[in-house]
Amino acid sequence: MDKKIEWFRLVVHIGAWGTLLVLILVNFFNPNSVNPILTFEHHTGTAALIFLILSLAGTPVGSILEWKDFAKRKKALGVYGFMFAAVHVLAFLWLDYGFQFKFIFNVVKNTVYIWFGLAAFIMALALAITSFKKMKQLMKKNWKRLHRLAYVIAPLAVIHFFLIVKANILTLQGNVIEPLIYGSIVLILLLVRIPPIKRGLINLRTAIQSRTRRPNPV
Amino acid sequence: MDKDYQSLKIDRSEITPKSLYLSRRDFMRSAALAAGAVALAACAPGAAKSIDGSTAPTDPSNAYMDELGNPANSFQQTTNYNNYYEFTTNPQGVARLAANFPTSPWDVNVYGLVNNPKTFTVDELNQLFTPEERIYRMRCVEGWSLVIPWLGFPLSKLLEAVEPTSEATHVRFETVFAPDEMPGLKNLSYPWPYQEGLRLDEANNDLTILATGMYGGELPAQNGGGIRLVVPWKYGFKSAKALVKIELVDYQPDTLWNAIAPNEYGFYSNVNPNVDHPRWSQATERRIGDTDRRLTLMFNGYEDQVGYLYEGMDLKENY
Ligand code: HEM
């Protein structure tokens, strides 16, 4: 494990830029793409949510599963989440509404799901621009406080998603499966941070590891 | 209920340019010819081809235009992007999943408060009521729209044949329930089968048709074949697909979307740019293929033909 090429780091960077490239090609350079603007809006929104969720997974994956390389990339994953959210918002403002602010203003005013998306986006923006080492040193304690917003961004994005699909959240009828899956993952990633749950999971991991090691001791 | 409803008479030539009018038999013949031509031209660039491999029977490009001068969308666009949750909730995935769905022979049972209940085959209906071409705008509640040249006949003709009794006030439509062929039906988050409804006077309006074809050919499975409803002044989900039951009733029927979210999907669901969906703005729409959005028209641009149906009604209340 000494001279490691940090392959996970490569996966993150190539994965993010590759995803962006694929989404552009699949939607805008594909003759079978019939409604590219709306579909691109959906795809970039989903990519933003996935990267924000991966970022949220960094800490528990590091502590509970002891995958430290993953934990080290949580910041990059979060910044990529913001990048996709920014492309998503740009697609909405530019591709979808052609910067016609008369319509944009009305849509934002009347559309509840956008309020949740906007709240998530503004928080992600704040975290992204303070994500540099310099900022961390400058802000001291306040940096930690600000970056606790990470726990709020993903839930807001999930609510945003729930409000877009044609469904009834209360009765779980309609097109609920996708937002339900993302919502459950976010919920789990938040729950495993609670100290007793976290400790229990770490103990479980060590127990499983010692058992699987026993017949084949190092 | 006002029983003296009237069906607004429209000069056919207003809707259908004469040159585009084809009788069922004519279009069957031209479809066969075109299919041959397309088979020959299949390797040529630009042959309209959908991802499931079916081919447009006639070249749709700029041949069709609606009465407002909007060119129809291409067969490729119309057959590769739509909502049909019986197959999948992904609008780009319907065509592939519907590719092997059998649409012929197709039976539809017309019953309920009628004097002559009967199960018709689609072939029978096409013989009884010669299909005519209707080029309609289709506005989805999600904010996109298409212009589609349907082949169909006014629902009023079928209703006339089965003779609704004087108690009948509404028409209930039911879509086929075939979970083995329609994977989306295994998703239990929906109260299947799909149901829709119209007031009897809406059903008798001349714009309301049952479509059995489009683009001068058959009605593809992904677009609602064997037979579907088309109500062009309402949001797309009102135009139920793959109909197996048409029932005349004396109550306002439940509809699938109304059952799921009553405060969002009203019984009427008329296209109305002034009444926003609680979650989406309905002021504008994007015509498939366009870069810019356009303003959504009251009753999807059919106000002159259907406005009388809702005189004196509060359309905010009756959304
Ligand atoms: C962190 C911020 C955000 C995340 C993670 C996010 C995520 C998502 C997701 C997952 C979807 C649904 C994708 C699907 O249906 O497959 C979506 C749709 C959408 N979002 Fe966002 N979003 C964010 C911020 C915003 C903002 C700020 C706006 C607008 C100003 C916005 C506008 C939209 C629109 C217009 C749609 C498509 C709605 C439709 O179907 O008509 N989002 N977003």
C-alpha cells in the first residue's frame, strides 16, 4: 500500500468530466434525442444530486468502511456536485428560457420546487467558493460551521426532486420510486453519523473482519 | 345538467386541407406503397426511422400543417418521445418497450347507459366511421407540445351509434390492463388501469376524436394503438391511449391522475396558460424541435370551438 497511484482520485475527476461530456453528447449530438433541453435539465439535476450524495458519503465511508481514499475526495465530489448544479441552472436559464427574465421571474415566483432547488444551490455555492485551503485557514471555526450546510443541501435537493415528479408524496402514489431511492440513501448517510449508530457499525465491521480473518491468519 | 348540448359544426375543409384528406382505404393503399418505397430507401440518409425500427409510412416533413400554420412534428419525434406510464415513466423509453405490443386485432367495448351496447373491433370502427385526418396540437402538462396528424373519427359518431340513454351525463374511458406486455403496470404506485373521463357534451364536441392512425398510417403502439382518445384542448394525459372500454355513466368518473393528486390534476384539465399547475407554470411551452419557448394558448388554441362548453364556469375552480 506504500507507493499507491491514487486511482480513486482519477476515477472522481475522469468520472465527473466524462459524465458531463456524455450528457452533452447524448442530448445534443444524438438524432434520437427528441426533447434534449428538458432531458439535459433532468440529467444534470440527477448528476448534481448523485455527486452531492457521494460527497456526503465521504465521511462515513472513511470511518465505518475505512476507505480513506474515498473520504479524502469528499470535497472534490462536493465541488463537482456544485458544478453539475451550476450547469443545471444554466440549462434552465439559458437553454430552456433563453434568459427571458420576464418568464423566469414568474416561473421562479410560482414554482415551489424551484425554491428548494435554489436554496440548495445557494448553499452549495457558498461551500464551493469557500472550499479552498486558504479559505479554511481564514475562516477558522466558522468554516466548520458553514460546511455543516452539507447536511442540508442533499435533503433540499431530494425535496426539489419529489416536488417535480408527477406523484403524491403523502400517499406515495405516482412516480415516486426515483426520488424515494435518493431520499433513502441521503437519510441513511445522515443517520450513520449519529454516534451510537456509528459506533455500532464500526464494531460490526471489526467483528466481521476478525471472523473472516480467523481461518486464514496473516 | 344541460341536455341541449350542441355539437359545433365545423367545415371539414377548415380542419383538413383537401389535398391531405385520405379515406381509410386510400391511406391503407398509399401506406403499403410508401412502406415499399421506404424499404427501398431504408439505407438512404434521412429516411424517417424511429429507434424501434418502424418507419414513417409517408414522408412527414412539411407535408402537414395545423390550422394556425404550425408545421407538424416529424413521425420520428412523435414516436420516440411521449409519456405512457403503462410501459415506463421514461418518455424516451416507451418506443423500445412498446415495439412488440400487439395492436391488432383490437376490441373496444362500448356499454353502460346506452341503448345499443356493443364490442367493436377497430377494423369495424374504421369501416363504419371513415377516418379523417385531423392535425392537432398536443400540449403536455410538463410544458412541451407536438403537432400531430391523426387519423380518426369524431367520438360523437360512435356515441350516436350506441345511443346514450337520457340518464347518461359522462363518458368513462379505460385503457387496456396487460401487465405481461406493459412492464410499467407492475409498478404498484399507480391505481391501474388508466382511466379518464369527459362530460357528454365535451365528448360530443366535433374536435374530440377516437384516433386509429396517424401520419397517414397505422397508430403505433407507443402512441396508443389499437385506438385512443384525442381531446386537443386538454392536457395530454386526458387523451387516454389503448382504449378497451368506453362506458356511458351518470356521474363524473374518477381519473387516474385525479385519484393520485386531486389538488393538482382536475377533472377538466383544460389547457389554460392563466391557471398554473400548483407546481409548474403553464404560461409557456416548448414545441418539440424548437429552441425557444412559445406562449401557451387558451384551450390550446381551440377556444372558438370549445369555449361554449365552459361558459359561466370558473376555470380556476374547475381546473
Ligand atoms: C443543488 C441544487 C440542485 C439539485 C441537486 C437539483 C436536482 C434536480 C433533480 C434531481 C431534478 C429531477 C431530475 C429528473 O426528473 O430526472 C431536477 C429538475 C429540475 N430542476 Fe433542479 N436541482 C438543483 C437546483 C435547481 C435550481 C436552482 C433550479 C432553478 C433555478 C432548478 C431547476 C430545475 C428544473 C427546471 C428541473 C426540471 C423540472 C421539470 O421536469 O420540468 N434546479 N433538479
